[in-house]
Amino acid sequence: MYKPIFDKLDAQAAKQLAELDKSYLWSRKYQKQDFTEKFVIPGFVYIIGLFVILNYGVKYRVYLQYVKHGRKSDLADRFDIDLEDVESYPASVFEEYVEKKKKDG
């Protein structure tokens, strides 16, 4: 009596599970550990790398703008950059500083 109804519901459930098996996030094949290893950890590494690159790039740009054009940015105060301290300049900015000093006399 219940067998035809059960078979129909079981076929629908199997169809839904088969569709979910194609997904990376909801599949029975991919577990919590796979999600952590393939999404969370690379995501954190990407965010940290992006922060480091942007932080270095902004500081470099602040130094370079000060040396080339004499512009003092508000970002220098936010990053606690002492633009008058020539010893703290990155190597490439220091080279620009030396070239500018040679040109100026």
C-alpha cells in the first residue's frame, strides 16, 4: 500500500541528491575539511597577501610623491611615515632622491 508512494519519494530524493552531487559546496562528496582546505585557507592567504601588497605599495607611493614632487600626503601621517628621515626610504626611492639632489645642485 505504501510502497508506490515510498518509491516515488525515494526517486525524487535520489534525483535531488544527484543534482547536489554536482555542486562543490553542497555535495555529499565534498566535506567540511575540503571546504576549509580549498576555500577558507586560500582566502585568508589571498587577503593577507593583498593587504601586504597594498600596504607596501601605498607607502612606496607616498615616499615617491614626496621625493619627486614635494607632495606631502595625509597618508604619511596615517602610516606614521617620517618623510624627512632619508635613512628610512626604500632603495629605489633613495636612488630617486640622490638623482634629484644631483640635478638640484
